[in-house]
Amino acid sequence: MNADINPIYTRPFHPTRVNGDAIHALALWLKANGSRQIRQAPDWRSVMRERYPVGLFTEDEVRELCDLMCNSKAR
């Protein structure tokens, strides 16, 4: 361990010492990317492909299951 630095006595910068431009850039990035997962509807076909083995459901069954999931989330 480095003898010159004691982690107990190191303190982070006070929030007022953070660069205002950096905070603004972060706010813009969060506005554009922060809640993307919430806004985008899930791709139910890819969810089905990841969870279940190939051939377990026919294409018609997959379509019906996707329709059911989409309709149940809309309620």
C-alpha cells in the first residue's frame, strides 16, 4: 500500500468544484440516453429466441405469443 496516501483521509471534491460544462454535458447525455430502455418496447421475438430452444414453438405460436405479450403490456 502506498504510504503517502491514506484512503481514510482523502475526500472527494465538493460538488461546487465540479466543472459546470461537464455537468451540462452529462445532463444532455442522460437526457438522450438515460431512459432509453424504458422508452423502447422490448423485441418479443428476440426474448423468445433467448429463452427457449429453437423448434419448441412453431412460427404461428411465436406470433400469437408475441401478440399476447404486446397486448398484456399495453393494459
